[in-house]
Amino acid sequence: MISVRFVVVVTLLYATAVWLLHVDPATSAALVQPHGPQSRVARVSLDEGVELDSSARRRRDAVVEMALHAWKGYVQFAAGHDELKPVSRRGADGWGGTGPTAFDALDLLLLMGAHDEYAQAAAMVSRVNFDTRFSASVFETTIRHVGAMISAFEMTDDEKFLRIARKVADKLLPAFKTKTGIAMHQVGLTGGATQNEQWCNGKTILAEAGSLQLEFRKLSALSGEAKYARAATKFTDHVVKTSLNGWPTNRDLYESDAPTMPHRGLWPSFVDPVSGKWSGAASLASLSDSYYEYLLKQWILFGKKDDHLLSLYEDTVEAILHHLLRYTPKTHLAYIGHAGIGFEPTLDHLTCFVPGMLILGVMHGAHEQPGRGRSWTTDDVATAAVDLASTCYRLYLESPTGIGPEIVSFESDGTYSVMNPKYILRPELIESLFYLHRYTEDDKYRDWGWSIAEAINKHCRTDAGFTAIADMRKVPAEPKDSMESFFFAETLKYLFLLFSSADVLPLDEFVFNTEGHPFRIV
Ligand code: DMJ
């Protein structure tokens, strides 16, 4: 059942959209009536009791305008295609026609109360044909498509979304048929043939195998079918077994040429789906990032009962605080590097999700469990989060476009150099600002988020939508003609939430999957 709180929230959001879209409330109200016994969109009415100051409201309205601009461009030039090319104004179909843009935009449009646009997206996701000869990424399809459908189902009670989630997850299940049960990277949507990437040497990527559990476990809880949870938790079982088996010093657990992990709590980026052995360096960037996030989020989503998950997460926090978090000399910039044979002083944009993860742990008392014997306090964790977010923001602030780079490297004199200057409309810093604002209620984080929204509007906006740019140091920015679906699911959603009241998707009731789709805590 949709809670009263959720209905109030949608109510408030809807009012904004009615105003923005100049939709007649009477007409719109008719559009949100139940349209079938099993199928209903949350009922909405006009603004009541919102505690939102006028500047937050103005900024939130501006984010709604950005989202509607992007959606309109997608519908006009790329409807039904996987993504919009916002400069050449056409569709791109690199996802085999599985339509991630409509999936990823759906819950944002619903949250914003943009009912017509939501109905367009809902119709599009219903039309996608998954019986197609395409080899899909198990991870991406899980976090985008399955995640979006779970979220849409929980927000609307519309059974068709649950049916789609199950259909897609069923297509992905053959990926788990390995000796260890650890999922392969890709699976054929017809035929179920699986493969791992050549550049990974046949190994499975940690972030991929380790970021399916929120979706598959939730799907089991919603459908009553144990097969989804059973498949995805094989990987967690493997991690737990490894950690109880002398990790990280037991060499039998590694590929023969792999470096031993420098610290407990860090995990190599690759695991062999046949032998279960580990290899590669550790980081909180690509290849690894959301694995760590899912340790904490699974613990929260499923009732804070699984002590193994909490313990694994705490080990990681320990490793971050004592070994990976460094401060530059003189400039005192906090960052998290990579660890393999040695320490690499680079910070990836992707790693800017870590402040948000740490704060979520703090908010849920992950560091206050009795008798854990940890050497740090909740305050240490919160301070690390604040410092790291400040560095991530500084990378935005000090750039000519006001947008941060993909990767920087820190030097021994306290300066940094940009190693990869692209910006592909990524959300991680905004996501962290959202958590920090919810926790501290410090409006500084809203100001930071707003300056990023303004920079995106100024340098990434096109007539048809928003584009990735090649170099955030260059004005005018050179567009890359691509708008990833996570721009809707995360970048715009976290901006929208940053400027909304804390009653919108409250963090004691919802957990966001790594693609920004909210799941109700079980
Ligand atoms: C998103 O698809 C997800 O957040 C994923 O976990 C990693 N990166 C992208 C956005 O940058």
C-alpha cells in the first residue's frame, strides 16, 4: 500500500508540475484516477503544508524545467530509442532497443508529478521487446531496467511494472549459471548465452556481481519467488566465505599473479566465476564502487539483520578511513586513491558517491552497533564524508565551466592535475550533496548543488536536451552528443530531491539503488 506520507509527497510535487506545465488541475486530476483494479498512479491534489523556502522551491522548479526539457527532446527526436543524441537530434540504440532512457526517467517523472510525461514513459517501457537477439549487460540491465520497474511498482502498485521486472530478471538468470554462482557480465536475451569481457580476461567485475542484490532480493520479496534472491546472494555467500577464510592474507584465495590486498575491507576488482579466485587492484571507483554501497544498502533495505553484511561494510569503512583517505599537503584536500601493489593518488568522479554512502551509514546507525570494537567514531566517518565532498566540489568550483572532471591526480605539492577532463552528466557529487543536506540540513549543500545545476544548464544544455562534454576545462564546451539515461535517474533526481523537503522519499523509509531508483525498506 502507498503510505499517506508518500501520497502527501507526490501531492506536493505534482503541484509544482501543474504550475510549470500550466496544466489545468481539474483535467490533470482526471488523469491520475485509478485506471484498473491492479493499476493506479498515486492520487495527487494541490500543495498542502510544504515546508520549503522560496529559494529551494525556485531551484526545484528549475530542475523540473530541466527534466521536462530533456524528456521533451527525447520524445521529439528519439522516442522509443535507447538514448537521445542531443546535438544531432536523433536516437541511439546501443542497448539493443531495450530503452533505458524511458525506464530511468519513469520514477523521476512520477515524482515530479509530470503525469503526461510519466504516461508517455510508462507506455514506452511497456512496449519494449526483450525477446530480442541482444547480449545485455547483467549489471546495467539490473540497476536500470529491473531497478526502475521495482521502484515504479512500489510507487504505483501497478502490476504491469512487476511483470516487466520479472520478465527482465528471468532473462538475466542464465548469467548466474556458473560453477560458483557468480554472475557473468553479459547474457543473450534470447538463448541465454553468457560471456565475460575479453579485456577482463574472462573474469567477472566486482561492482557488477556485487550490485545485483538489492534488486534481485527485493524482487523475490515482492513476487514471492525465491529464485531471484537465491541467484544473487551466491555472490554474497562467496564474499563472506572468503572473508572467513583468512582473507586477505591467504594466498589460496587469489589468482597466482594477483597482488595481495593491502588491507582487510578492500576487495580486488575481479573474481573468477569458475574458481572464485580474486585478482586486480582495489578502489572505490569504476569496477568496484557500488559493491561497497550494496553491502550497506542491503543491510538497511532488509531490516538491518545481516551481521555479515554490516561487518563487511565496517571493514571497508575502516580501510577507507585508515588507509585510502589521504589529505594533500598544504592544500589539505581529502581524497580516496586506488590500492594495488602501491597507492595511486587519483580521485575519480565515480568515487564522489562515497560521502553519500558514509552519511547514509551514519544516519542508519551502522557505526553505533554495540561491541564492534572499531577504532573510529561516527564523527570520524561524518568528517571524512564532509571533507571528501568538499574536495569533489572544489574540483567543480575551480574549473572554468564549473563542472568537475572524470579523474584527477594529486601531486606531492598539494596541487592536482586533470587526467581525464570529460563530463558525462554524472551524478555522484550531487548524490552525496543530497545525503549531506538531509543529514546536516546545512543549506551550503543546496548552494553547491545549485551552482552545479547552473553550470550544467550553461555548458551542457542543447536545444534538444543535455549533452556530455569532452573537456570541462574548455569554454565554450565541446559537446559529445550523448545523454546517458542516468541523467534522469540520478543527476536530475538527486538535484530535485536536494531542493525538496526531507519528507520526499524519507531515508528511513527508502533506499536508492545505485541507479537512483528508490525501494521501500522491507
Ligand atoms: C550509474 O549508472 C550508476 O550510479 C553506477 O553505479 C555507476 N555509474 C553510473 C553513473 O555515473
